Amino acid sequence: VSISGRVTTADGRSIRNVKVSLTDQSGNVRSALTNAFGYYRFDGIEAGQTVVISVAAKRYVFASPTRIVTVQEELADIDFTAET
């Protein structure tokens, strides 16, 4: 299955080139950068896993930079919003 989402500022503007990391149950880490519209996507995730998704950007602070998600089916709304 896949996990995707968007990274935006508090006023809804997309943030490009933000590093989004996904850590699976085995400790394997995959990373993706957001595109020009703030979207990211991870494909090929095994259903039934619990994964940790985190976001990091030099110029922005996130109130909740990490999410723990159990993947049963495709998830398309794992969004992050920057405070500053």
C-alpha cells in the first residue's frame, strides 16, 4: 500500500523540499522530499505494519513532527502543518 500527504504552512501554503521519513517495524528508514506543491508519497508498504512518519525542515517548526500510523490500507491524508 502507499502513504502520502502534504506539508504546508499554518496559512495553507505548500512547503517544498521538506524531508519526510518513514521508519518501519524493523527499523528500516526511507526518506522522501516534498514536491513543489508540498506533497510526498511512500509506495510499497506492507499492510498491517505500524510505521513512524516524521518531518523535518530547517526553516519551520512543527507542533507534531512525528506520527505513528498503523497501515491497513492506502493512506492519503497524513499531513503536517508548520507553526512558523
